[in-house]
Amino acid sequence: MPSKKDKPKIKWLKEPEEHDYPAALSYLLLTYDEEVSGKIIKQLQQAVITSFKAKDIFRASSLSLLGISNIHVKRDKDKIKNGVPLSPLLLVRNASLAKVIVADGYHRLCAVYSFDEDALIPCKIV
């Protein structure tokens, strides 16, 4: 991990980008049917922004950290280094599995974690 002074300031957009919702829907359709997925997307669109630490999102989701060899993670790391704001994550609580689904933003999460595991990441969560 880089030292505190070497860490770039991670910038965020105030709201997720519009194309994040169709991407989240595409992912959710792998787990939920169309009706449920559509309802979740509507809830996400109406949800307020909150924040969670990168390490806590990883723990709650049970996802693996993707490395720099992943082109999408590299692209997001380059955005961070260049001061380009990232889009907040879209998260879904799956109570039956006691896990959080990263419906959109997995690569951004990995990029941020590589700079600072304690970074607060803006999210919408339902």
C-alpha cells in the first residue's frame, strides 16, 4: 500500500452515471428474474448516496480483489491518478445469503482498494 502522502485524492461524481443502471440490471438478471431486477433498479435510482469503506464492501460481498492485470481496474486506477471522478457503486443487500451484491462498480472498488483499503466509497444500496 502506498503511504498516506503518496495516495492520490480519489474523486467521486455526486450520482452514478446513467449507464451504470443498465449495467447493474444486466448483472442482476443473472440472479433475479426480470420483475425483481427491474424493481431493484428503480429502488437504486431513488436511493440516497451513502458511504462505506472499501475493505468493508469486500468483506460483505465476499468478492476477490482483481489485480492490475485486469484492463478495467487499470483504467479506473488511471482515472484516480489523473483526478477523474469515479461513479458511485450500486449495491444490493441479499439478506438470504447475508451478502452484498456489487451490481455495478466492481472494477472501481478494486481500483480504489489498491490505493486505500480504508477509503470511503460513495454508494447507493438497497
